[in-house]
Amino acid sequence: MPANLPPQYHEAEKIYRSAKTPEEKVEALEAMLAIMPKHKGTDHLRAELRRRIAKHQEESQRRPSGGKKGGSYNIRREGAGQIVLVGLPNSGKSRLVSALTEAAIEVADYPFTTKAPVPGMMEFENIKIQLVDMPPLTDREAKPWLSHLLRNADVLLVMIDLSEDPLVQMDAILAELEGMKVKLLGMELKDEFLIGVALKKALIVGNKNDLDNGGENYALLKSSYGDKMPVVSVSAQKGIGLEEMKRTVYNMLDIIRVYTKSPGAKADFSEPVILKTGSTVEDAAGSVHKDFLRRLKYAQVWGSGKFDGQRVSRGYVLEEGDVIEFHVGKIE
Ligand SMILES: Nc1nc2c(ncn2[C@@H]2O[C@H](COP(=O)(O)OP(=O)(O)O)[C@@H](O)[C@H]2O)c(=O)[nH]1
Ligand SMILES: [Mg+2]
């Protein structure tokens, strides 16, 4: 472990060690991840933290909740990542999810149409990403379970209606999130805030850019938050800006797509293996098949390697788009 980690990291690690529930563990790990400096030297450690986050998130989702009982809904994570929508009533959350997924969703021009979380799968190139439509943050009845879903998400999609004042909406959303002990990464981080607080990656989506003031309000939003987190402009209704939004979401997931091939064959680029950034040949083998991992001798990589078909060891760190050929020993 690098010795030059800031003191808050060790604080968060202590909290992690003493955490009892998977949710508390995820929170502490996310704090550790947020505090850790980002460079090549911490790639492995960050990948390890993400692995643990994923593990505890799974644990938390496996625990029986029986729908809304105990005030909690669980949405099982599917695809390459889970994106949960947050926003005020009528910002267009449901419209966006219905534009991008097959989910059967009610869109209406009166507030509080959405009462329960509704997941749908959004296609991006050769993968699928899960979007979860949500009731507005201001929905009192939904409060207890809203917070749980926000904490479990990989990325929060903050929906802003560009036909209204964007900064007033952001303030209201940030205040609601703060009330649920959810903090957006990129916003100012106070030490005392870390305990019990979930730090979440967020993307701000300015919606309804087809309406009057859309451009002006977007410029205002971008100049106020653009240095803190990604901000994009879309029209869910007219289908404007959605491709750029999808790519931004993908980039925020910290994942790579690699492809496997058998000797003498071509890689199948329609079936990526999805891995966390910083994953190794060994991780890739394990995610294809446990047995593969056990029998793995070495691999050849096309793409990020120095030359095509370079022979690499189990610990070799893979990059987006790499093609891997596994060479395994005999079954004992
Ligand atoms: N002009 C315009 N209207 C939109 C857009 N997206 C949503 N709306 C409208 O805004 C209203 C609220 O949308 P809805 O998706 O139900 O909002 P939610 O409460 O955030 O889920 C509906 O009347 C939608 O048709 C958009 O991009 N442009
Ligand atoms: Mg809705």
C-alpha cells in the first residue's frame, strides 16, 4: 500500500473495518476511493476497492427485502452499471428512461407520477447499462427507500429542467441529498462529512434543451458545475444529445471492454467482457470461467501490448479494446 495516502483515507479505512452492514462497508470504501489520489501507482488499489464495493453491493442486494417491506426497494443490478435518476418533479426523468429503454413507464405533465423505482436497460454500442427511473427526491413517502437506492448506484444522473432556473433546482437537489447523507463527488468535501455519508459520482443532465431559454440555462449550469462534474445538455423528447450523454455515462463507470479469442480464430467484438478499469489478465480469465483462471498459463494480447500478440503474464493490466487469447494448461 502506498505510504503517501492522506489521513482521511486511514480514517475511512478504520470505519470500513468496524462497519457491520454491507451498506456501511460500501460507504466507507467509496470514501476511501474518493480520497485516494488517481494515478497509475494507485490503479491496482483502486481496482481492489472497486471489487470490494461490488462485492458488498451484491451482498446488500441479496439480503431479502420483500419489496417495500421495511421501507426498502432493491433493484437488482444488471448490465455494465446501475445509473439512478434524481431530480425534482417534472424534470423529465421518466421521459428520458422511456426514450432510452424498453421499460414501460408513465410520463405525465403532473408531478409525482412515478411512485416506485422502474429499471430499464439502455443500449450503448455493444453493451447495456441499467437506468433506474425514480420518484422525485421531494417525495416524502419514498424517502426511506430512495436513500438506499441512491447509495447502491454506480452513478447518479441529476436531471435538471432547462426551461426553469437550473441553479435553484441544483440547490434544492443538493439539499435533499444532503438530508439523506448523500454527497456528490466534486463538491467540496469537509472532513466531518465523511462519516455515514455516501460519496457518489454524478452526471448533471440539463433536459428540455428544445424549449426557450434552454441554451442560456445550460450555459449557466455548465459554468457553475462544469468544473466539478460532467454536465450535458439533452432533449429527452426530441432525442437530442443522447449519444453524448450515453458516452459520458459509460466513461464514468470506470470499466473497460476486452474481447477474447481462441487460437487461430478472430475475436467476437459483439461480446465484450466487461471489467473494472485496472483489471488484469487474471481478472479477465476469472470472469470468463473459474476453471480457466485455475488452468491459466499465460495469455497473448492484441491492442495495448507493445506488439500484437505479445505474450503477457497473469498480472498484466488490460486496457479498453484489448483482445486476449488465453493459454491454459491440461486439466489435472
Ligand atoms: N419540451 C420537452 N418536454 C419534455 C422533455 N422531457 C420531458 N418533457 C415533458 O415534461 C413533463 C414531465 O416529464 P416526466 O418524464 O414525467 O418528468 P419526471 O417527473 O421527472 O419523471 C412531461 O410533460 C414531458 O412530456 C423534453 O426534452 N422537452
Ligand atoms: Mg417520473
